[in-house]
Amino acid sequence: MNGLRGGLPPLVLSDGVTAAAQALAEAMANASDWQPDFDFGPHLQAEWDVWRFVTARWTTRDPGDPATVRLLSDVLLGMPAYGSASVTCELCTHLGVGVATAHGRTYATALVAGRAPADAVIAAAEAEMADLVNGLRAGLGLRALTYDADIAAIARRWSETMGAEERLYHNPDYWRQYPTGARSGAENVSRITAPLSLRAAVRDAFDGLVDSPSHYANMVNPGYTHLGVGLALDNGSLWVTQNFAQYAPGARTTAGTPLATATGSTSGSNGAGTPPDTSTGPAPEEPDNQRPSAVQRRPLALTAT
């Protein structure tokens, strides 16, 4: 299996991930179905932050025959649409395999899992998301948003909250948490399940927000001046929060600077739209965005929800 990972570090066999894979294999065998009503996420969430289902197969051959083990292994790894993609998960470092026999069938399955990367890696991914937003704005002739560390801290805490609760929803208090002086604001939230890599998940989240009219409107609102992004990896998903704000010129001069892709942007705005009424504070934009992952697109619904 590690031979499929290219230049990535080899996966290490884990007792915890193996226990989860074994529980899944037993559920398959007991149900005589490779798509049992079983969620393996709770078996992993105490120790791991991200995980992926590799694939599963079954056979009626004798489970005691070494050739059966080789056959199952070859079949598992011979399905590039499923197995190979998960095996090359950049965020995953450990592997577990489960095998169970019942009712004349032997089922085998494999899982991979990993932990959240260092804070500096998360911060770099947050900056990358901010760059994508400013790149989108630059293409429309809009001024770049200033990246605000204080607003980003609010966004990070909210993503961590969503991840810990395994629930995608808006921060009901983000407006009251903003630094003093904000005239208006908005929030986008997103979840990417079973991410293969942090960079790909950030891009998937951004693309999903662009595809949603209400979220896109927040990112290209000409009235906003500041942005903070928060990411968290927890409970098998990447959780994303974007917070936008409008401040008067000079009100947040020490908060930060536009990020890399803002370099070629045009100052000012195209005049389209006006900041929302903030007499009672801005309401979060709906609907929430959730981009399906490769695991969700498969018939086997095994991600924690």
C-alpha cells in the first residue's frame, strides 16, 4: 500500500485505526453487506482529526488460505478511483486494516487517519484562502481586503468550535466580537469532509463558496475592507470560517495588510451594491456551504456526519 504514496511518508500501522477498521469489517460481515448502517467516525475521533475510508471488498474463498489475503489486498489496491486516492492522503499518517468472516463471506476494509498539522501550517492555509478571496476581487477590479489578525482569531475560534461540535452553523455573536468600529460585516462557513490535502481542501471550500450566490456576494462586496479566515481540522473534516468587515479609512491601520494576490488589484470599487443596514447588526448569510468529498460521492456512506 505504501508503494502507492509516491514521495509521501509511508503510512504507519496503528492499533487504533485498525480497531476502527475491524469494527467496520465486522459490521459488514454481520450485515452481509459492504454498505452497512455503521459510522466508524466515533471510533477515531478521540485520537485522530482527519480520516478516510480506503475501500472494502468481500470474497467467499477460505479466509484461512494465504491466497485469500493476497487476493483481497490486490483487489483493494487495484481500485484507483477509491483506494489509491485515500492512500495518497497527505494529511493521513497511519493505516488500519480489518478482516471479518460471517455467513460464508470474508470482508476486508482499510482506513487511513492523521492529526491536524502544526499551527504554522494552518496559518499558511488561512493566508492562502485570503489570497484566493483577494484574487477573486482583483479580477473584478475591487480593492483588496486587508487581512485582520484580530478578525482572523475570531474566525479560527469559530472553526474550532464547529469542528469540536461536528456541526456547521454560523457564529451568532461574531458581530459583537469584531474589533470596535466595524460598520458592517458578514460571515461564510464551509465544511470539507475527508480532505486529501490541506491545500486541495482550501481550494474546494473556496470554489464551493464561489458557486453559492450568497457566499460569493460576501466575498466580492465592494463595501468590505477587512477579512479574517479561520481553519480547523477536527472530526474528519476541514472547517472554514471567513469573516468580513467594513471599517472607516484609518480605523484599523495596525490590523494587517492585503495579502499576496492583492498586489495587482485596483483600489476603490466598481460601485455595485452598498453595505448592508447595520442598525441591528448584520445577519449571517445563508445557506451554509458544504462541498461533498470523494467519500460522500460513493454509495458507501461512512463519513461521520
